[in-house]
Amino acid sequence: MSRRCVHQQAPCTCTAHVQHVPCTHLAHALRTQVLDEDIEVLHESEQMVAVLKPASLPVHPAGRFRKNTVLGVLEAARPDLFSPVELAVRCVHRLDRQVSGVLLLGRGRRGAKKLSADLRGGRLLKEYVARVRGVFPPGERHVHAPIGLLDEAGLVFSCAPGVAGAREAHTIVRCERVVCGEDGGPETVVRCVAVTNPNQTPDPNPDY
């Protein structure tokens, strides 16, 4: 698995004249390395674009990441998704930088507004596939446990009963299969659905 900087900005020079004496300014921008993986477009419509986000890429610019983001790489590879400006893709939700999976982008303000409303209203569900150590009980389990921050930097979230500021959370976990881990011990593949709205009713045929 290789690592490289997807967008490496070359040194730029600019010449200025100070008291009729030309001087040159040289600037070099370093980009944080990310995995060398393309962003696959899974679906396109007038209102929405679905892409497969690779791990290591944040969704939008923040901190050390400016160009090496989903939006930055996608704009370089598919400039048509950002033109015209009024139909440029917009983020309506995000996946953590370390997480890979399907990411939905709204087309323009109208598409982003509809996607956001459907996510908040529970008509669209977020489902995660995880691999955990040990043997998870068969069937479906409902987990009610608060989730809070475990570090001062605000980067690590975990089940945090008793931690100040932790938010109540409801997750539906379903066992898929038991596999052999790298150390020879059992591991379980589970599907997790985050219940963001207690009255959520997924639309089986969304008009996207």
C-alpha cells in the first residue's frame, strides 16, 4: 500500500521591485501525505452525487489538509462536478478521515438542502460495516450508550458513560459472520445503523 502526496504544489516565484531593484520571493507548500487511491463516482443525478471515499482523506479542507481532501481531489479529477458554480457539489454529511465508504454530495444549494432534510428526517440511513474482536452475539442488538470525547484534541470518540458532555446514542448492531483474525482469534463482521431520529422511516425508493 503506497502513500504519496496527491497534490504537490510546485514552488512559486513572484518578482517585485523595491526601489527599482528586482527581488524574487520563493514559496514552497508541503501537503500531508494520503493513500494513493482514486475517488470512484458511484452515482450521479441532477440532485446528488455519490462517491466512494477512500480512507486517509478528509472530506473538506481543515488543518493540515488543504488540497488533499475529497472535494479537492474530486475537483481536480472531475471539474464538471463543480461547474456551473450554482450546481457545484456540496457536503451534506461527512465521514472521518480514517473511514472509507459512500459519501453523498448535494448538487447545488437545492440538492444539498433536500439531502440534508432527508438525513435529518430519517428517510436516509447511515449504515457502517465494522470488524470487531471476539464473537458478537447472533441476531440484532440495540445498543443505548452515550458517546463522548476521550481526548483534549477532540479527535477520539468512544462509548463514554459518566463522561461530561457525552451524548446519548442509539445504534442497531447486527452480526453478519464470524471470521478468523490475523492473530488466529475470532473476529466478527457487524453492520451498524446509527439511529439519528427515533421516528426514522427509510424511503425504499428515494427520488435521487
